[in-house]
Amino acid sequence: MGKLPSPDVASHDAGRQKQEAPDIYTIASVDKAVRLLAQLACWPDPGAAGISELARELRLPKNQIFRLLKTLERHHLVRQEPETSRYRLGPGLLFLAHGARERMSLVRAAAPVLDELALATGESIHLVERHGLEAVVVDLRESLQPVRLTARLGGRYPLHAGASPQAILAFLPPAWQERVLSQLPGYPCYTPRTVMDPGELRGILARVRERGYAVSDEDVDPGARAVGAAIFDPAGLPRGAVSIAGPAFRLPMSVIERYGALVRRAAADISVRMGALPPGTRPSLPGQPGRRIHGPSRSSEVERPVHEQNRRESV
């Protein structure tokens, strides 16, 4: 399948950092090093960048880029290609990422459930965690099918579109939902099927609460579908979501309904492992009546499409 345009999460985050006002506690050199790593993380294939290119993208002097690279190289966070003298991310980042993931209780609690869901469906399974009013991909199981949906670990998404994000949004307190709805004009309209009308989105969220899972029907990625359900913390708030995602031709609505039941049970299982009440009545949220947890669920795609030859990335 052809490559579709998609917002690059890493470059978006790097750009956002540039625009933020300087903090009195920020160390400028560390800030520049982090921006440099983020720039390398989103560099086009083959992923190696030269000093002049990095200096131009980050708007920093070449001598600063050189010193930053040499410092990061000393700690194996970047490495220089001997043939081209260009730089790419280094293996030290894998060590740091592994340490971070191992200490994330959601990832540990969900791991066996993700394995079971991937085995049962043969599709891509995505785990997202809620950070404020964003969904962040924290773990995944990629399908072995030749045509599949992929997601990038660390990808961040607003809550208005996609199965996992909408599964989270549907169970947030009303005031939080209204904050998202009021900001809809500023959120990305990924495809012609992305819902950008607050009234229409309210109706979708009501249906999510009624059936216990959200459906992404080509609203993030043309030709892709996903079904996801919210994971709750002990206080009854959505901690994250889990989803099953795949190409639309393999996920007709009849299959989506069957996978919806699977993802509800999966999400409920993970919720219990996180210390939430077992499936049944859970505490009321401010402004909302007590609801029932609909079995373990899995959220949908969390990354915008970055299609390769026959791989599609979505949430």
C-alpha cells in the first residue's frame, strides 16, 4: 500500500519544545541534547543525519551540534557511521527505554493479556496510557500478517479520534470531556471520517459508554479499523486503553463486534490487575452515575499512518 501523509510525533514534540517559554530550572545544554535526540528519532530513512543538517533543523551552530553529538556518543546514545560520518541513535537508548518500560506498572500488568489477545486475533494490539488529555503508546504486539497496522512506541495522540483515545475520553469526567470538545477545532482532522463536530462526538461517546468499547472506522487512517476499550485505575478513572487494529478488509463490522467483546474482557482483566474493582459496579465519577465495567478491553490505533510498502500505522 502507498505511503500516506502523517504527522510525525517526534518532530511535533520537538517543535513544541522549541516554542515553550524557557523555564528557570532548565539546563540549556540538556535541553538542546534532548531536542537533538528527538530530531534524530524522526529523521527520514535511513535515519542517519549530518552535522550541517542537524544544525539547520535545530537552528544551532554547527560547533554546538558537534559537541553535543560527541557527548551523547560517549554514552552510546548516538553513534557515528564510519562510512559516511553521519549520526544515528545509539544502542544506549534501548537500555534506557527498557528500564523505563520495565518500571511502568501498566505495561507489566497488561503484558500477558496483550499476548493472549494477539494470539487470539492475529491482528496488531496496541496499549496506550493516558497522560493528561493525550493517549501515549506504551506497548504493542505487531501482527505477523503481510498487511498490518503499526504504531510507534511513545506516539502521542489527542483523545478525539481513534478507538483507544475515544475509549478513554468516553469515561472521563464530563468537565474533562467538555474541555476536549471545546478544543476540537484545534485538533487534527486525519481523514474525511474524523468527527470534528462536538454534538456528533458526544453521541459517539455515549455509544461507547453503552457498549463498553470504541470503534475506529477509518477516522484516523483510510482503510484501517480498530476497536478499543478503556482500562481503569482503582479510583475509577481511565488509566489507558487497549485495542485491536487491522486493515478494514480483514475487519468487517461483524468481526469488529466480536473483537469488541474480546477487547472489553481484556481491558477488564488489565483493570483488575491494576487494582481496580472487578467487572461490576464501580464508583461514580463526579457528575456521572455509577457504571459497570464492561470486561477487559483493548484500545485502537494510536499512531497516525506511516505506511511502508505494505504496513500501515494507525490508532
